[in-house]
Amino acid sequence: MSLLRIYLLGPPTIYCDDQLVTVPRRQARALLFRLAVRMRPTPREHLCFLFWPNQSESKARRNLTHLLTHLRRALPNCDDIITGDDQVTLNPSLVWSDSAEAEHRIVHYGQEQSNTALEQVTSLFRGVFLAGFSLPDGPEFENWLMLERTVWERYYLRALELLVEGNVTDAMYEQALGYAQRYLAVNHLDEEMHC
């Protein structure tokens, strides 16, 4: 089976075998992006609240079932989504996301790793998390999106900070300066980085 590649760190895009995948419904795309961000099982209750906070639990669950059906039809492999009674997740053997990859590398970064690992992480960041995407009729999704953007900005800045420190330690000042400038392009008020 083909690998579905989902890019969320910047304008969101979906590829399968180097072909752009289009998910026609905005709400279905939002669901896919929510599931892909960390590639972990997500409680149905959370998804229902995220998309239908003002509806009864039974109606929200029906809506979620319909939305999952639309999403499955739009994806190349129906096995990309795994559903259970209480959780929904993406199949990690068939789906990859840049955000899950970046989080894994940053969380598991250790001193024994080279700067190359962090350089690869920062190359995954193409801009603001889900840049240009919104769900205007979904206030809870919009709240989640704002929080996630803050989290991913912190991850990106932390990776750049580690690269600056590592390059300074290795007396590679020109590279350190380049990473510091990238850091300051996002957070220009950081006094330590200016120094």
C-alpha cells in the first residue's frame, strides 16, 4: 500500500505516491489534520466536542461517523483510518505526518545526537502550523488551532535554540548566527538570542 504523507507545518498538503490528494470537505480536512498532528489515538468524545460542541452526544457521534465516512472516501486507502468504539487514529504503517516526525525527534533529542538531526527537524518547518487553514464555523477547532500554533512555534524555537548552542559549542559561529537569525525572525524580542 502507498504511504499517505501529511504536511501540517506550514500550508497543509496531503500526498500519496507524489500525487496531491484532495479532500473536498473542509471539515473532513480538519478532522484529518487533527488526527495527523501527533498520530496518536484520539477519543471520539474529544472529536465530537471539537466539531459539534453544542449538539447532543448522540447527534455529535452520528455526525462524526458521517464525517469519517466522507474522509475515508477521499483518501486513497480506506485502511488509513482506524476506528474503535471510543477512539479514532490514523494507521501509522500507512500514514506519516511531518508534525509527528518533528515532535518525536525533538522530544527524543539527546546530547549524543549530532546537529544534523536537529537540522532535519527544522527543515520540516515550512511556516506556521496549518498556515492558511481555518474552520470558521468551528470555534472549538479554532481554539485548538491557536493553541497548537503556539506549541509548534515553541518546538521550532527550541530546535533552533539547541542548534545555536551546539554550533557555538563547536565554534561554528557562522552557522550559529544563521540559526539565531531564523530564531529572531519568529521571536524578535528574545534578548538572549540577540546577544
